[in-house]
Amino acid sequence: MSFQFIVLSVLFLGFYAVLSNFKKQKKTFNYRVLSALVGGLLFGGVIQLSLGVDHSAIASFGEFISVFGKGYIKLLQMIVIPLVFVAMVSSVMNVDGAGALSKIAPKIIGILLFTCAISAIIGIASIYIFGIDANAMVSSIGSNGAIEARGDRLISTQESMSSNGLAALALSIIPTNIFDMLTGSERTSTLSTVLFGMFLGYSILQVKKRRPEKVQNFVDFINAAKEVVLSMVREILKLTPYGVFALMTSFMMTNDLFALAEMGRFLVASYAAIFAMYLVHLAMVSITGLSPMKFVKKSWPVLVFGFGSRSSMAAIPLNVETQNRTLGVDEETANMSATFGTSIGQNGCAGIYPAMLAIMAAQVMGIPVDLGFIVQLVAVIAIASFGIAGVGGGATFAAVAVLTIMGLDITIVAILVSIEALIDMARTALNISGSMLSGVMTAKKNGTLDNEVYNSEIAKGTETPEQAVA
């Protein structure tokens, strides 16, 4: 055990003590998450500048903090399927009649797909506005063993997709074994869980119409299970500042930032596209007659959480509570929009990112990008957005899926995985904003939005979403 390892470990645990003290001082949850985010980036950057990427102490220290960073991610992954399942069943079975259900789900999905298509167009435009040349990027990177290894793994994924068309993709969403589905072993497990949960909730509604007494115990069980799962989620979310600090430290100290400088223009273009799409969200809020500034102010804590955790799934409880208690969205619509938004039409991960990479791949392959190519790409992105998991790394899979369907080379995906985490934080926040937008707009259209709550300064109820994980 080297001296450097001991010093790094002491400093790391010392910052954990600072985060714990912040909680005792009753600092807000967002304050602690942002402090962990900035602290991790600075700490990891200092480590790299002091020791370099290849120092032996970094390898051992990285293994040590992976227990905290990757452990936090695994906890989030552990709770994803139970959370989606109970949230979906509960939201559907508590809808006041099947007619109300048919007014909610199609509108939410329609808004998500529409905004996903717009985000794809913005992603395409950003490549040309910032003058990104994929050929120059590929040549500047040169031969790199890590990139080649990533490319080999992605090629195996692409070959698996190539053997299955869009029909197979659609059929894979229908679970043949619900117990296998609940293990989350397949990439479509999340959407399969949504589908089964909706079907189960709808079936409960039908029984409630005929023999409500027969199904009441099961309804009570599902509602109780939802509360228990949400309690588990809140306990995991309390670990967010600690997990974020470990993840950001690991990222900054293990990636050669000087080598990544060549990709800086792509990073800037990605953030510009994400910000432009966020402005589109605000414009859509304004079109409905609602205040976009209220939407920004009230949704901001959830976006900050998503930025730090890189998980739309983990943000579901905060997303639902914020929509319901501060934006005035009815509970059924809030549950559906938050859940659907984790696996359908993600504006950042399934819209902007695959679109940018597809144009860059076309540049490398010398394929002309005309109107026909763009229309086909946007349509493919919207269709392929179904089933993209709302956890870190989902965008890479979305990009591989789109490039495979379009018949494009995936080398550019392997190259950009290096900076994917930096972009993924903002993409996740945009995904969450899109899901909240779909909830607000659907509720407004259906007349179930509480305008008084939306326009008020105080949240409905006695506890804010932020206090729920304080």
C-alpha cells in the first residue's frame, strides 16, 4: 500500500465527512449534490495533474472508490424494475375509468416522440453549425488499443442487432416470461415491464367495474408495495452525493483530458444542442399558456439530481412528486409521464446523441447527407427510442441501434465513449425535462392541471420533493 494511496483515501473520506456535515447543517439536497459534483471533478482533476493517468496509486485508489461509485449505480439498477412495475400498475389501476387512461397515455407518448424528433433535428444541425469533421477526429485519435477494444465489443452488439429487424425489436418488447422480465436481463426489460404493468393495471380496472370486492385486497397490496418501494428509493437517493463524488472523481482521474481535447468541439456542440432543445421545451410550455419560468424554477431540482446521478430511472420519485405537488399535474399523468420518459423518446440520449453520431458516421463513410437521408434518420431515431434504458450508458446503445438500422459504421461511437459520461449528465437532465414537459402538457390538454398549484410559490402538501430525500 503506497503513501499516495493512503493520502488519496484520507482526502476522499475527508470529503465524505464534509458531505455528512453538510447534511447535519441542513444544507439542501441539491446543494450537497452540486458540491459533490464540483468537488469530484476538481479532486479527480488535481489527482490526474499531480500523478498522471498511469500512476500505480491511481489504479488501486480507483478500485477502492469504485465500491462507492459503482456500488451506488448498482443500487439504482437494483431498484429500477420494481419501481417501474409498481408505479405503472398503480398509476393505471387508480385512473378513474379506462376512458381517462386512453386520454393520458397516447398524448404522453406522442409528445415524447415529437420532442425526440425535434431533438434529432437539432442534433443534426449542431454538427454543421460547429463545423465538426469526423474524419479529422478519427485521424487525430489514430491507433488506440482501448478504442479498438471498445469497437470490438460494439461490433458484436451491432451484429446481434443486424440479425434482427424492426419487427423483432417490436416483438422483443412483449415479455414471454414475466419473471425473466423482472430480472432486467434484456435491454427491453424496462419497456416490457411498462407494458406488462399497464396491462395488469388495466385488467384490475376491468375487475373493479364488475366485482370490486374481489380485487380490493390486491389493489391494497399494490398500493402498499408502491409505498415500500418508494421508501427504498428514497433511502438509496440519500446516498446520491456520496455516489456522485466517487463517480466524478473516478472519471476525472482516469481519462487523459489532454488527449480528449481534440473532442472538445463535439462536447461544446453537444451541450449547445441540449441547451437549444431545453429552450424548445420552454417554448412549448409557453404555447400552452403556462409560465416557462415557473416550469424552470420548479423542475430545476429534479434536473440537477438527474445531472448528478445520470439516471432518469432514479429520478422517477422526485419527478412524480415535483409534477404533482409543485407543477399541479394529476398523479396518474405524473406517474405515466415520468415512467414513459425513462424508456420512450428520450430527447438527449435517444434523440440528440444518435443523430449527431449518425451524421459523423456518414461523413467517415462518404455518404451524402441529403433531405431524404435526414428524414429517414429522424424517423429511425423516433422508432428506435422505444426501450432505451434510463440509466447511464443508454445513449451508447441508442447510437449503436440507430447506426445499425441506417447501415452506418460504429467506429465513431467507440471513439466518443471516452467523453460520453461528461455529455451524459446534461443529456439525462434533458431527458427528465422532456418527461416532465409531456406530463404538464398532457394534464393541461386534458383539463386535469391544477393551475393554482402551477402558478403558486408554495408546493402542495407539507413536504417538498427535495425534503423527501433530505
